[in-house]
Amino acid sequence: MKGQDEKFLKETFQNSAPPAVSPGEWEAVWSDVAASHPRTRKPRLRLAGALAFAATFFFGVGFGLWASVQFKPSSPPPSPGASAPAAESDRSSDEVQPTLASQEDGMDLFGLKNVQIETLGPSVMGLKRYRLTAQTPRGIPVVWNYYGGQPTLTSEGGRS
Amino acid sequence: MAIQPVSEAREDQLVWFAQKGDPRAWRALFERDREMIYRVAYRIVLNREDALDIVQETFCKAFINLHRYEGNEDWRPWLRTIAIRTALSRTRSVSRIFRRLGRRIGERESEQLSASGVPTALEQIEADRLSQSLHAALGRLSPRQRAVATLYFEEGLNGPQIAATLGLRPGTVKIHLARARRRLQKELRAFQPEPEGV
């Protein structure tokens, strides 16, 4: 009985053809398939993508370089011996004047030039106040006041 | 040495040439297997236009991924697997839409069929009626049951082969097949010849 059912269903499936498709319709399907031929389209797309990426990348780099030249600060870098920016000097004027006269002895550290660390005043609750002064490669002064135990940077570029 | 026409080339030869980018081999593969893909897709989506779309999508996917095809497996099962998964994915998305509208695609297809089939039913030969009934019966199955039934009854695959094609466990295939069989038998009982000796 089960075998007959199976046979009947198999025959039914095989004898019930889906609606016919005309040659013209097959041709239309093929033309759509051929239009998406990966061997003809994909490499071109890949090349176009790579070119677009390269163009964007080099434009970005070029623009960055151009902008860094164009927007260079007009004020000259502070000469040795100049004081820190006004806000900084106002804030710390009641403590001690920064002594930047010895910048020639400073060292280069993390891309900063003439890095110097000075002690500002006595220790408070075991912490001393320090001032780090330095210059960026383009001459912009950097002043950083901070509390700490002992200065750990030495002029030899290592740690004490 | 005589040059072998593309139409007479073996399947593995065609696939090899297609992998090398020969458009004639592509065309020959398309012409050889399009009917099989169309038949399987139609049984699952129950719609002629969708089935043709699936044929197109299947061949596009196959040709794009041809570099992944390895000669140690058969070409037709590989292609059929792509077709069935594409068809099932399409029915899933279509079903979701109809489910939202409160209807099931299978029921909708059956309703359309029964409505359109009545006026011409008397003029049709028995085979056409059976074919329509099969279509309607398939419409009452879930897409996965349709896929299992098609692979089993039409393509002649066994349980483990169906499981591999659909990415299911053999036990799950067994359940789907049993349900599909029961349903199809019920729907097509009127056409089934009486058992001998009854």
C-alpha cells in the first residue's frame, strides 16, 4: 500500500510539468545572467574601487600637508628666555616665576623639544608641584603644572 | 584531432572551461540545467515568474562562486542546492510579508488556483487536473516541506541527500517528508487508483 502511494506520488510529480517557458523568455533570463558575468564585471569594479580609494587617500594626505603649511601660526616661536603664556604665568605668578632661560639644557622627549622640569615651591601633603616646559617641533610652547612625588625624567633621557 | 562542439562536451569539461572564464561554457551549462532548476524552483515558490527569477539568481550565484566549486562533487547537486536555498529564502521573505497581512502564501496560491481552475476544468484532460491539484496541494505545504517533497518525489534523492542539500538533520527531513506525504495523499486521494485486489 505504501509502495503504491509512493509510486503514485512520484509519477504525479514527474508527470505534472510546470508551465512551459518560451525560448525568448530563456533568452531574457540568460541575458540577465550574462550581464552579471563576474569575470567581466568584477575585476573592473575592483579596479575602480581601488583607484577611488587611492585617489581619496592621496588627496587626503596631500590636503593635510598643504593645510599644515598654509595654516602655520604667524607668530614666531618664543625665543629662549621668553615667558610662558599669560594665563599660565598669571596663574602661577604667586608661586614662582618659571625659569626657561636654561632651555638649551632641555632634552627632546616624545616629539617635544627642550623639555624641562622645575620644582615649584615646597611639598604639600607629600606632593611637590612641578612645572614641565617644552616646545612643540614648530615652536609652540607647552607648559604643564602638576603634582607628583619626585621628578622622574632626567636630562639623559632615561629615568632616575 | 577533431574539435569537440561545446554542446557535446562533458559536464566536468564545461565546468572547467567556465572556471577559466569561457562564456560558451557558461552558456552551455545554463542551457543544460535551466529546466531542472526551473522545475525545482517552481515546486517551491509555486509561481512561474518567481521561479524564473530564481533560475537567474541561481546561475548568477553559481557563476560568481564558480571558483569555490571543486571537481570532486557533482555539478548538478551543487547547482540544485543553490537553487533550493535561494527559493526557500525567497519564500521566507514572501511569507513574512503575507503573514503580516494575515494570510499565508500557500493558502493564497490555492485560492487563486481553485478560483481560476473551475471554468476550464471540464475541458481539461485528467493529467492537467492532476497537475493543478498537485500544485494546489503543494501550496498547502510549508516551503520546506515542498522542498523536501520535490527532492524526494521528483528528483529521486534519499533522506541523507536531502538533508545535505537543505542543511537539515536527517531526522528533520524524515518528519517533513512524512507530513508532506500525508498531506499530498489526502489532497490527491481522488486521483489515486484503487489498490489492486480491493
